[in-house]
Amino acid sequence: MRLFWIAFGGAVGTCARYLLSGWAVDRFGPAFPYGTLAVNAIGSFLLAGLMYIGVEAGMLPPTLRLALTTGVMGGFTTYSTFSYETMRYLQDGAWRLAILNVMITVGACLAACILGWAAAQWLVSPSA
């Protein structure tokens, strides 16, 4: 049954990634992979929050945690696409865009991860 929920979550995450990436191309254009950047930053934020709530706070049953993290977030995040896009920049000799893509993506995703953890901690911690 866990496998079903993980697969279902993966389908939800994949659809969400497709919709967000398409929106970003429509909104900002195809010159830079804004959709991939948004997906990775948002995914980093959400995954950190879910892991805090599920593991640290123990507030999610294991099957739900797996469906949300391995399933939804696994289908949603696109580091393989990030790597491919960066490689293509390098192959095309666009070193500046490749370096910019790596720096912004890593920095934004790390910051989003820290913020996701803090937000989840704030949401589930007792008020002081």
C-alpha cells in the first residue's frame, strides 16, 4: 500500500512541476530556467518542512511522510533537469549562465531549506 501512495504522490508532484515550470516560461520567458529554479527552491523549502514535521516532530505517520517526501517532492523537484540545463550552457559555451545557474540554484535552495525547517519548527513548536 505504501508503494501506491508514493506513486500517487509522485504523479501529483510531477503534475505540479509541469504546471509551475510552464507558468514560469510563460511569465518570464525561456532565456533562463526560472521554472527549474522555482521548483527546486520551493521543493527544498517544502521537503525540509515536511521532514521536520514528519521526523523531528513525529507528527506524520510513516506512510504519509513517504507519500509526501519520496512521492510528491520526488516527483516535484528537478535536480536532474537543473544538471542537464547547466551542462547544456557549458556545452554551448555560456559559462556565465552556467555559473549563475549553479550559484543561484544552490544558494536559493539552501536558503529555502533553512526557511522551510524554521517555518515548520515555528508552526509545530509550542508558543513561548
